[in-house]
Amino acid sequence: MSLAIWVVLAACAIAVATDLTFRRIPNALTIGLAFVALALHATQGLGSFAVSLAALVAVMLLGLGAFSMGWLGGGDVKLAAAAAAALLAAPLLTTSCSLTKLAYSNAPFAYSNAMPMLAWIAGDYVDLSGAQKDSLRRRLKKAFAWHRAQELPGYRRFLESAAEKCAGPVSADDVRAAGRQLAGFSDELAADERALKRFLYARLYDLPELRPIRVEAERVVANLAAAYRADPSLLPEPWQSGGVRTVGDFIAGMTDRFAIARHEELVGPVNLPAARF
């Protein structure tokens, strides 16, 4: 019997025990099984890893339908998807399932099924009664109806505007010499963005509890910028030949944890609560 089968059997046994005891299949088990399955197939090469991931995504998408109908719980779907990642790679490889085609061709399906996905996520945090689940679905349905009617048309106008601004062949030198922004929000979306920022600064970013964190984060970014400008060799090789803008782009692409780690390595300690990062 292969290692993958033993791993799946062990995970299923644990899932049965936790489900009977606590009425829940923990995320640590299902996500852990998915990672182990992907890692096992990664040792067999990129092709095996790709089809293992395809199996995970395919079963997850199919399971969403069963979850939305109330036939399966969220934990059951995640366990099935993780088991598929471990056991279904060979059949998928035989049928030449394309991961890229799967992802792109199912984007509308994924959006259409976002409501059960969100309900599923909520179910991982709190236990909802039948009436609460129905209320949550009604609220999500109303929110998505608003999103389709109000937000998606704005996204389309933004993309059309960006395409018009960049019509025709444009070289990197053309972009550098333009002296203006070539792609950005439409006037309508830009106004919405400014209103949202004003709201967030007033109601969230400027809260007394968060101000010390923001000040320290600004110090981290400023110190990193100064360190990289003073010694560009600290940057990865492809980034070393740029100027101030390159340094800014590199720092902008950092995650919080990576920025903190680089600051501690290059500059010194960071006074931020570790639990938040």
C-alpha cells in the first residue's frame, strides 16, 4: 500500500474521532493533509504536483455545490479535497487535466459560488443554527446582488479606460517618458477610493490603539529605505541597479513579516506585537 493511502487513512481515522467527539473536523487536519499530499507529489516532479493541486481544486469546487445544498459539512468537503490531492493525481495525469484551464475556465463558477464559500468560512469560526445559516445566506445574497449591480460595472469601466489609455504599442521607454499615469481608476472609482480612505482613516487608522503600531511601521519602512539607498548591494541582484523608485517598489512588495525580519537583520529590533504578525 502506498504512503499516500496510509496518510489518507490515518487522517480519516482522526477525522472520524474528532467529528464524533466535537462535531467538527479541524482545519489543522484537513489543511495539513492537503499540504502533505502536495509535498508528496512534489517529490515526484512538477507534473505530479500540478495534477495533485488540480485534484484538490476540482473536488473543492464540486464540494461547494454539495455544501450549499446542505448535503455535506465544510469539514467533509475539505477532507475530501485533501484526500483527492493525495489519491487522484494519477487518474488526472492520465486524462491530461490542465490546471491552468481548470482555474481560468471556472472563474465565473467560483464567483457564482462565493456565497456558499463565505458561509462555509463563517461556519469554521462559529456554530450557526439553521435559522442563522438561512439569515446569513439571505444577507450574502443581497450583498452579492448589490455587488453585481453596482461594483462590477465600475470594474468594467476601469478596465476599458485602462485599455484605451494603453492602446497601441507601448514600450518601456514610452512609459518612462510619459510623465503621467497611464493606467488608473476612472474618475468615478477614484472618488469612491478617496471617500473610502477618508472613512478608514477616521474610523480605523487613526484610532488611538493603532497609532503606535502605525508610527512604528512607518519607522520600519523609512529605515529600510535608508538602508537600501545607502547600500544597494543589500537588495537582491536584479534590484540593485535601480534608483529610489526601485527601492520603493521593492519595499512595497514586502509582507509585514518579511519587512520586520529584514529590519531586524539590517537595522535593529522592531517594537511591534508579535501576535499580530
